[in-house]
Amino acid sequence: MPFLIVLAITGTIYCFQPQIEPWLYPGLLRVTPQGEPLSAQAMLERARAAAPAGAVATTYSIRADPRASSEFIFRLPSGKSESLYLNPYSGQILGTLSVEDRLMKQVRLLHRALLAGKPGELLMELASCWTLVMIATGLAMWWPRLRESGVGAFRMRPASGRRGRSKEIHLMLGASLAIGALVFILSGLPWTAFWGKQFKAITTAANLGRPADGEAGHMHAPVRHARHDDHGGHSATMESLPLSEVPWATGLTAVPVGSPASNGHVPIDLDAVLAIVRSQGAGAGCQVALPATPEAVYSVSCFPSDPKAERTLHIDQHSGNIVRDIRYEDYGPVAKAVSYGTSLHMGRYFGLANQIVCAAISLGLMALAITGFVMWIKRKPANGLGAPSRPASPPPMRAWIAGLAVLGAIFPLMGITMLLVWLIDRLVARSAGVPSGPVRQ
């Protein structure tokens, strides 16, 4: 219950990020249009001059809104990152924000990992998986009412008993939100730390996910892959670049290497990169990872609201050639589905209406958790847990056992905890001598 409440609150807040951040930081994120904006390269030079000593520019965000400020991200000598904002019309430095400490970053980390690193990620993943079990078993208990009353099963009945009101609210919410909640949870699981990583590896191996390295349909030159010395010699991936948002399908694609600087080419500037990006039909909603070494490429990641506009471009900093171009059409069927699911899950696909739907589902799940807790508090005896008694004649549960076994196999982390819960239930029930009787729901 507490994990589900955290997921619901943080998910709702993060869903409205486009409205909340300009309200929180109006002096940094919003400007008044005044004539023609400065070139991106000119703003980059101003940002470098204003940045702290030793800071390295890593990322530029491409804005389509004329009221938006220009943002460059710098890696500081301390290892942290800082966003520096400029007025694109005057070049005035508006101020800075810590990338790690800004509110929405903290909300996102709470949502994904409880601000507790890997253990927190696993706990939140387990909470999501167990919510699937709660929805499935809740629907099973509500099903007789649907068969008996039809559409009337979606209406609240007169409350009776100590927990009658809470139970009716719980039933009504669960029945109304079940399908949306299932889609909502399933669309978030591909981003999880354990199951999501395994799922991505399996879909890639089966050619159903991201394009395999060297097999995308838009190769412009032989690809050599960058190396990261601090990663034990493993190829750098898009996820390792200083980008805040990378499409799910391309997160693990290797970053290629450009041509050597000794070829005599003068490195192209940021304006030339943006011209190439726009000529390819991309731009708004994209981030540019600036080259960190003489052989590195400009890596452009586009993660817009419309999944079909997702794009990943790698541009040689010396020749200006597109080394690799990955488009939505290059994705496998699973990656395409995940892209749509992600856009819907984040409330981005159909604007404000999508945000409201996501908020309604999230807050509805929170209300389910709270009403379930209230029902338990009202039902439990003073000195007990209030768990249902074991029936004198247990009904056959083969279908349920098989279904839960399949679910546990699909989500191994949950399967392990499911087995542990079953063992604890058997051992505690036997040692405590729980009496047989009718099952209370």
C-alpha cells in the first residue's frame, strides 16, 4: 500500500511536468520573444564563458517554443551536472539549476527508486508487479456481482456493516479502473531495473525490439563503436550519454565513432549540426550530446510526444556525415508498442486529456490502496492480523495456481516473493493453528 501511494502521487506530479516546471522556475524557463534569436553556437560560446572553471558543456536542448529559454548542460569538476539558461534573443545569462537536485528529477527518482538506488528500484518494481495480482484477484471477487447485476455492478450499493462504505467505494473504483490500471502498469514495466532490462535483452535477441547494432536501415558510413575507459572497455551506449530522455528502443544501442581529426576536416559547429537535424525532419523535442573527444560524434536523441517521430542521429563532428540514423520504422514490433505505451503512460500522447486520464488512474489506484487499508483496519481483531480463516474444504484452485505460476515465471522477481509469501502463509498458519471456517472477503 505505501509503495503504491508513492507511485501514484509521484506519477501524477511527474505527468504534469510541462505545466509545473515553468511555474516553479519562470525566470529561467520563460522569456519574451524579441526579434530574431541568436545562433546556437553563439549561445554555446556565451554559456561556456559564464560556466564555472573546469565545467564542460555536454548537452544542448532544442526548443520549438519561441517563449522558451535556451538550455545547456555542463558537467562540473565535482562530477555533478548543472543546467545553464540563456535568453536566446539577447544572450543574457538567466541562471542555473542543478540537474540532480531539481524537483522533477527528485520526483522521478522517488517514482522509480524511492531515492534508494538499486534496492529502491527493485521494491518499486515489486510493488507494480504485485498490483497486477491485486487487480486480478479483486476482479475475481467482483465477478459474481457482474454476473448477477450486469451494468449495475458498476454502481455503489447501500452501505452495510462497519466497512460497508469503504468496501463499496473499493469495489466501484476497482471495477471502473481495472483495465486502465492494467495497461498503465504494464506500460511502465519495460523501464524497470530488473524485469525491464531482461525484457529489453530478450526482445533485442528476437529482433522484436531495438535495431541490432550495424543493422539499422539508415547507415551512412561504416560504424565504429566508441569505448568508455571507465566502463571497463565496454561500448558506450545511448543511455551512458548525458541525455535526460532516450527512447526505450535505442537506450542500449552503441554510440559510433566519427572520422579521425587528422583527415583535415575543420570540426562543424552546433549551428551546422542543427541544420543537418532539421534537414532530416527532426528538431523539436530533441537533445544534442556534444562530442567529448576528437573522435566522438554529435548524438541527437529525439523523444517527442508522438512515438512515430522518435529519432536517433549520430553526426560526424569533422565531416558532417550522418554516421547512423535510427527511426521509429527501424524498431521491432515490441519496441513500437513500448514507445506508444510509454507516451501514454507519461501523459504525453494526446495532450492535457492524456495527463488527466493518467492522473485519474494514478489517484484511483491510491484510493484503492487506502480503502483496502481502511477495510482491513475495521475488520481485524485487536490482537490479530485479520487474515481470512482457512476453509474447512478448500476449493480446487488449479486454474489460479497455474495462472499465478505463469505470472511468476513472466515476472521472476515477483515469482520469488510469491513463493516466499506462500511459504510464510503455510508456516505461520500451521504454527498459529488458524481455525478452519468460511473465507471472509
